[in-house]
Amino acid sequence: MEQYIYIFTIILEIIVAVQLCCAIVRLDKKVVALSDEVRVLKTKIAPAIAEFRSGIKKFNKIAGFIIKAKKFAALSHILSIVDIVSIVFLFKSFRTYKGLNKLKFLRKLFSYSIVRSLFSYLKTAI
């Protein structure tokens, strides 16, 4: 009787092994089909990805230029405000200049970039 049980278990192991092999073959066919689809998608998607990356690089260049321009504009506004404040303090100290020192006052006044830009603007406007 014991021999029949061994034979039965061997037959069951063979049946299970055959079912496992069939399942592996089916899954392998599905994996091969998916791999082929991925290759086809890769050939279609790769140019789109390259185009997208080039678009992002162009956008980054443009955005970097705009940001640099805004930083430069902000810096020029800040420097203009500092010049205006300096000119205001210079005019408040005008009473202390006497004689030839008034020429030094004028030289200081015309050294400021705002006054120079104002005169260059008036020169081109006239």
C-alpha cells in the first residue's frame, strides 16, 4: 500500500510540474509580447522625449535671461534710489560750501549717474 502512495505522489508531482511549465510558457509569451510593445513605444517616445528636453533647455535659457534682466533692472533701480538719496544729502550740505568749494560741490553733483543720465537724455532730446 505504501508503494501506491509513492506512485500517486510521483504522478501528482509530474502533473504539477507540467502545469507549472505551461504557466511559465504562457507568462514567457506575455513577457515577450510586452517587451516587443515596449520596444515599439520606445522608438515612438524617444524622439518626443528628446524634443521635450530640447524645449525645456530653450525655456531655461529664456527664463534665465529674463531673470537676469529683472535682477539687473532691480539693481539699477536700487542704485538710482541710492544716488537720489545721496543727491538730497548733498543739497542739504550745500550751505557749508563757500567760495571755490562750490566748484567741488558742482563736481560732486555732476559725478552722480542720475545727473549724467539726465543731461545725456536732455542732450539727445534737444
